Amino acid sequence: MAEIISTEVAIVGAGIVGLAHALAAAKRGLNVTVFERNQQAVGASIRNFGMIWPIGQPQGLLFNRALKSREIWLEIAQKAGFHTDSCGSLHTAYRRDELAVLEEFIATTGKQIDSVALLTPKQASQKSSALKTEGLLATLWSTTEVIVDPREAIAKIPAYLSAEYGVKFVWGTAVTEINSPQLIAGGKTWKADQIFVCSGRDFETLYPDIYGKSGMTKVKLQMMRTPPQPNQFKIGTSLCGGLTLTHYSGFSHCQSLSTLKNRIQAETPYFPKWGIHVMVSQNSQGELTIGDSHEYGLTPDPFNKAEINRYILDYLQTFVQVPSLEIAETWNGVYAKIPGKTEFIAQPETGVTLVNALSGAGMTLSFGLAEEVFASV
């Protein structure tokens, strides 16, 4: 009879969602094994801005989840040895319809939280020397945003989990079958009390029928990165243009948003066509990460479109001025999403929990979500 290897908790996927659930389980004293089909995580978890972005989440459950995630990020970064920058963020308004959204956001949200404020152009320029102040009407300042380099963080967290909690990582090994409490990985049979499937965009392999009925799709985004800025130039804080107000659900309650969306559609229809909104962050090496776009569909186009990158860079230069916009790297990332939902959690059989479709907010929400999941399991 073939050997059966036992673990208390098995986690499929070593992206940020899987790592968050591994941490939550390990902190509760459970024996944890993480299976990753690649030799290292190479999916959406390393192909993003590295933004922990509470300001993008609506007040209540999701904003509080984001703040909990932020707290955990700062705690483990110190222990795992990767850089964080609690730099906050600025959302810019150069047009009256953008300003109207910022003012409504402050009027409806500012009394609930003390981490946001409307700044004058002069005040905003003190936060970021990269901000173009000509024509600037105001900015929304938020203190809660944190930047990490996702490539560094996602690479270092597994070593921390192994050293601190004894979490076992099985790299280069795909889980091909689950029949709880057993699973097959790399041709070997494992037994686990609890199995968490955190497979991201690869939702066709395990429980495809469950995912197929969920309405889940995929979102492809295009991004770019510059070399380190000359003379150690720092942008100071993450920066967003007015397009970003139309993207994040944290602003969706603002009634003035419809006027802004209508103007964008009339003047620049290629922005909504490609789901473009423009942000820039800076990592500890001084590199700028710039993006992004959003194309929806179960079979993402593998080829990047030069015109999308041009749209992004042209728009970036309407509110940002930096020494160099030379592009060193371009790439695309793909994540899972269910339109209108912030996560997908299902239990297809006893002892198995599917956690997926954090809709591009995995860095912001995963650690907080994992705490909620383990509190309820």
C-alpha cells in the first residue's frame, strides 16, 4: 500500500491568498503544508503594484479587512526582512468633475475615518515632488496605503513561515485530485483535516464545475516598470489620476461619479474600453511601477498591446513629472474575478474550502480575509 503523508492543513497555491491562509493556520498552532505547482510563485501575486490599498475599499467590512491586512503586512515584513513604505496616497483632481467626487467622498466618508483629508496643491506638493501642480485643483490625501515590492515579499514570506512556524512548502508539485480528506500531489497521497484551494487564475483544474457555475472570469492587466530613478529621486507617495476614482469601489457611493464617467466616455472612450486607470508606486530600489489596464475574459490575449501602454504613459504625464520614464520592463498579469463580488468562498465537500476571486485586491485584503476564514472554520 502506498504511503499516505499527513498534515493538519493543506493549502493549494503559494500566492498571496495561499500564504495568508498558511499564516492564519500556523498562528493557530496547526501543522501546515503548502503545495505550489511552480518552483516559486509567478502569478498575479508578483505582477502588481505592491499596493496595500485600504482607500480603495468601501467603508465597513472591506475597509476594516484592509486595515487588518495592513497591520499584518507591517508585522511580518519586519520579521521576514522585506521593505515596506507607509507612504500613503494622493488622488488628484484637475477637472471640476474630479473635484466634485473628492469633495463628496470627504463629505460622506471623512467623518467616519480620520485618515483622509482634502489638500490644496501647495499642501500636496509637500507630500510629493513628482506631482504636477499646474492646473491642479485639489488632492485627496490618505495615510493608510503601504507599498511593498511584491517580487521581494512573495519570495521571502515562505522562508519566514517555514522558520517561524514550521510551515512545509512543496514546490514544483501540482495538486491534481482532491477527495477529502485525501489529495494527490506529485503522484503522492496526502491526508489533511482541512484543505484550502487558493489557486487564483488556475480555477479550471480543481472543482471546475463549482467555478464554472460561479460566474468567475479572468482579468488581464498591463503594467510597466522603470529603472531606479536618477539621483535617488523619490516620488514621496503613491499617486493616482482622476481615472482611478472610477475604478475602486471605495468611491462608488459618490453620486457625482456618474458625471465624471460620462465625461471620460465622451472625451476618451479608449480608457473605459480597455479598463484603464493610472497609478504609480515606487519600490525600495527607486523603480517606478506604472499601470494599468483591465481586459475581461476566460481566455486572456497573451499579447500585450503597445497602444495601451502609450495611453497609460501619456495620461501619467498629465499629473506626474519624474526625471525618467524610460521603461525597463513590461508585463501582464491575470487574476480571477466575479463581477460585483469581492471574494469567492465555497465548500464543495467536507473539509475543503475554496478561496478565490479577490478581484485584484489580493495584496490589500488577503491577510484580513484569512483571519476571518479561520475564525469561522
